[in-house]
Amino acid sequence: MSSHRTVAILAFDDMEVLDFAGPYEVFNVAGELGEGSPFSVFSVGLTEAPAVGRGGFTVTPTYSLDDAPPADVLVIPGGAGTRPLLQDERLLAWLRERAAEVELLLSVCTGALLLGAAGLLERRSATTHHDAFDELAALSPTTKVVQGQRFVRSDERIVTSAGVSAGVDASLYVVQELTGPETRDRTVSEMEWMWQS
């Protein structure tokens, strides 16, 4: 079960800090502690310019949309910055293209709105931040919006999570799915995270 996987995390202006940093920490720690270094993480920006998240949290992308290599896992954070991107056809086309290639696509919080805008949640169950349930339903009317769950397995390739800290739980779920419970448990212990299944 221990083959190496690359994890790409989208970075954009006004992203929620923990939506980005939580999954980054999970996959990075799992990559360090798991047998055979099962994960390596890189960031992808809309351009090569630094992405300035909530409160001034800044990420210098490893790659841009134009030169990002294929990844096994793709993480889409949320935050106020998702709203202007809902009409960014270049990004939505990139998401559709990558969704067909990755092993797993994970959205955190309002990152699900981008998946909805890209048509990736049609006729699927999904969740998002509790303040955005109606937005997701309007963007993707055939989506069954699930309330009260930390994360939802939307289909064999897509996992959507609720707000902010729920992205850590969803990332730990993905670690367990791809590498087994031992790596997940090592990661939870190192992070002192209260695991929620």
C-alpha cells in the first residue's frame, strides 16, 4: 500500500489559512512519518505571483496553473477568495482537466463552490461551510448538499469537507484511504489531533 503520491494544493488570494495549511500539514507529516515517504506536497497558484490569504498569510506557489505537473491528490481550499474565481473559466477548465486525472480531489470549506461551478458535483452529494449551503445548492442544483457531516465522499474520486478545520479530518481520511490506518495514526499522534471519522 506504500507507493509515493504527490499532493497539489491550490493557492489564491483571500483563501482561508487553515483550509490551505491544515491539509498541507497533514500530507507533509504523513509523508515524513509514513513508510516509504508516501506523500510530497507542492502548491499551485493561479500565476507565479504570491497568493495572499486571509490576514496576510502568503504562499509563494511552487508552480502556476500553466506549468504545474500532474498530481495524485489535488486539494482546493475555500475562503472569501473563491467567489471571484467562480467565473474564472481558465481555473474551472483546469479543475475539470485535473479532476479526470487525479486519484483523489479534496475540497475544503467553500472550495466546494469551485467544484460546483466546474460541474464536478452534478448529481453527487457534497458538503461545504455551513454559511455556504445555499450558495452550493444554487451553483449546482443537482447536488445533494449534506449538512452536519465533517466530510462527504462525493464519489470515488471526490471528497468534500465542511468548514476550515474539517479539512484536516478529510485529509486524514484521505491518508488512511491511500496508505492505511498506521500512517494516519502516526500523523494524528504527531499533530496531536483528535481524529474524527
